[in-house]
Amino acid sequence: TPLTFGYSFKNQSQVFSIPFSKEFDIITCLETLEHVPDWKGTVHSMLKLLKPEGTLVISVPFEDGCVIKEHIHYFDVKRIYSYIRRNKLHVVELKIVGGWIILIALNRIHKPKNDLFIPYFEAQMGNSF
């Protein structure tokens, strides 16, 4: 039987409707995407606000069979990594820390010389990136 945890949220805003008109050097999204109905739209909105050489930091719960009733989405490494790669970001660090996936990606026009994650994940999970 999976463990179930729950917290009551009175307001869940539409974080993908961010009303900023400038770009940012760093955008962090910590323990949020699992609560948002359109997590891909949320990431896309963040990417539009990220400077060309900016850094995106995301943490999401690692899918481990633990059910939390407020979580709309569950993530594994392949799901979050492949979506970030499809959006032309370069993953510079990806770790599982406790029950969390921590991902740091750079918004770069040119591929870095040492993007070590691509060969590793292609070898582990197939060439689907």
C-alpha cells in the first residue's frame, strides 16, 4: 500500500501566467510543477523569461510510489530530463536527493563541449532524447 500525505491549499494560482516583461539570469521552480495542471506550459513560460545564457533550476518529487493527494503529476528522471532537452536547454546537473529530482539547466544557443548527460541517458534509457 502506498503512503499518502496531504496538505490543504486554499489557492492554487496559474503560475504559467507569469506577468513579467523582462528576462532573468536565474529562474528557480522548487516543489511546484507537481501541483500545476499544465506543467509543460509552466516550464515553457519560464523559458520565455530566461535570458539566453540563463540558468533554470527545477526540483520535483521523484516518482517512488508514494501518493500525495495534491500532486497532479509524478516525475521520473527520463520524463523531466527529456522535456528539458527537447526545449534546447543543456542539463549541467541532475541528481536524486532523497525523494527529489534536482535539475540544473543552461539556456545556451550553442551546445557546451562537455554535455556528459546526453550519452549517459541515451545509453541508459534508449535514444529518445
